[in-house]
Amino acid sequence: MMRLEERISKALKQVDNDRYILAIAVGQRADELSKGAKPLLELNTQKMKYTDIAIDEIAAGLLKIEGFVDKK
């Protein structure tokens, strides 16, 4: 498994390096997961925190962040 810094760096690339958008997206996704949403990752997520799952989903491009990202 990659170090957290590497995973966050990959996730940031998905949101044009906007830490604010990434923080909101991770928070919202972690909330969904805590309420029973199914993780999109292929690996076993049983021992992972919701925020880690959310970061990995975003980093892998499995979640599309819409409404915030300014398409230049």
C-alpha cells in the first residue's frame, strides 16, 4: 500500500490540486460510506478507515467530483 502522502498527491491530481475540494469530497464520501455505501475499491476495505477508502477511490479515479471542478 502506498504511503498516505502519495495517495493524497494522486487524489489531488484528480481535483486540479484543490485541497479544499478534495477535503469536501473525502468528507462527503466518508459520510456516505459510514451510512452503508458500498466501497468502489477492489481490495478488502474491512480494516480501512472511511476517509482512507474515500482518498483511494478519488486517487484511482473511481469517483468523479462534479460541480466544483472548473473545466479550463
